[in-house]
Amino acid sequence: MRVIFKMNLRISEKGGTRMNANALKEYMNKLEVTPVELAGELKMNVSTWYRKIGRAGDNFTVKEMNEIISFLKMPRDNAAKIFFD
């Protein structure tokens, strides 16, 4: 599933988009997906996952965001609220 967004993005001080990290954690809990499982799917160390999520997702790449959306089978409106809120 490929999700394409066309919208204005809120830009953080570092130049990346801001995401709603708590909403992503809640969505993962609802699906009973652990950070270890998701980090494995992204082929990253779980400590890297926690570092990125701890910074409100500032360092997630577009590719990583799309992989998260795909792995969690996230509907477009949920993805927009989480990654581009």
C-alpha cells in the first residue's frame, strides 16, 4: 500500500516534520505491536527507534514513515493525524 500526502506540513526547528508520537504509541498498543517488532520491521536497532520517537519523530525518514504506515496497515486519515498533525 502506498500512501501519498499532499498537504502543508508543520516544520520543526530542525527542519523536519513534527509527528504525534503519543498517537503512534497508542495506535501500536491498540494493535498490540511492540516497539521491538516495529523496529525490527524497519531494520533498525530498538534503541534507535526509542531515540527517534523520543524526539517526536523529527528524525524519521519519509521511507520509514511509509514503512510504519504499511506495516501497521494504517488508514490514510490516521496516518495524516499521526505523522502530519
